[in-house]
Amino acid sequence: MSAIEVHQFACLSDNYAVLVHNPATAATLLIDAPEEGPVRAALAETGWTLTHILVTHHHWDHTQGIAALKAETGCAVIGPAAEEAKIKTLDETVGDGDVIHPGGIEVRAVATPGHTLGQISYYLPEPGVAFTGDTLFSLGCGRVFEGDATMMWGSMQRLMQRIPDEAKIYCGHEYTLANAKFAITVDPDNAALKERLSEVEDLRKRGVPTLPTTMAREKATNPFLRAKDPAIRSHLKMASAEDAAVFGEIRSRKDNA
């Protein structure tokens, strides 16, 4: 059992940020900084001291709290090399396949472009967690703003290859209910998905977060990871299409839902 602790908390209207604490070194990593107030509150609640910020991508709702937190704590800020020009506060950059050890915690960088061209997801083997920003959501994926469907499908495949099934997945937003309601429209006969939809509806009625999820659950129920699935391809009448084209059709339908 890992001694590393993980604490998720809400920011803005539907964002999440996460603290990862290593008691052995007293280091605390923050993944994304949507706003500084909730981060300060989470640090006060846990009694931890912020030492590092890991940034997934440049969008304001993941970065706007960084400058204030860095000024207050002197923390080091680590983020995508490809977005260094857009995230002015970075002290260190990472690219695909890089392995770093902030605060004695192993962090593996996985390039997941599509939502933005430089987005990086992070996998931490010891606590067995991954942070996928706005690339992979529970039962969904991010809008493809800067890349294209082929690029985003490549990112989905990379995550499935490099993140173990048992890993807990933390995403940037609480979008799971809307994603579940859409997912059932393209994968209507998936029993595991029907079960998850019911579970998510119950969680949200009670005001409980739907995250983290796991890679195994996402592989079984998230249509954006399932472009190869015969049932989905048949439902979309795309049995012989390229995988990226199937993914693109699912993304287009979600965009217009």
C-alpha cells in the first residue's frame, strides 16, 4: 500500500484540482490550479505545504491560480514543453515519455494532444493514479479544439497503452453525468454502461463526485476509448471505417448533442 496521499477537491463551477502528498519528503504536488482560493483551503484542511504544481495544459481554467500560488509558496511549476510560451510561470518542462521525481514522487509524462496541441497527462506509478486533464474524462473526452480526430484518437490509445487497468483516473471536470447520457446513445446495448449510468445518476443526486474512475471501467464503458468495438461500429453504420473516423463520428455527435 502506497504511503502517498491523494486529495481531490472542487474548483470553479465544475473543475477539479488534486493534491498529492509524500509524507516521506513532506512534498505536495498540485495538479492544475483552476483558482487559488480552493487550493489554499485544501492545503489548510490537510496541513500540507505546496512544493510543486503539475500543469496539464494552458487553458485558463487550469492555470489561472498558478501565479498567486507560486508567489505565496515558492513552489516549482512543471508543465508541457510544447505550451511553454502559453504558460509563462513554468520552471521545468516535460514531453512525452519523460520521467521526473518532484518531491520524491515518480511522475511519467504522456503526451495527449488534441484538446490542446501540447497537453500532457501524468501517471504516478506508486500511488497508481493518472491525471488526464481535459483529454480523457469519465465516460467522455475533451473537445478537440487545437488538434484533430486522428490526433485525439492517438492520445486515447496512448493512455490505454501506458496506464494500467487498475490505475485511478482523475480528470479535470465533473462532466460524467452528461457524458453517460450521451454514451448510451452510441452504445445502447452495453450492460456495463447502463449500470454506470444508474450509478452516476445516484452519485450526482447525492452531490457526490463521480471521480476518480479507473482505466478498466473506462475501457469497458467510455465510447471514446471503444472506436474498435463492433457493437458501436454497427450502431453507427461504420463497420468497415478506420478507427479514427469512428472516434471522429462519436466526437462530432457529442459536439452536436
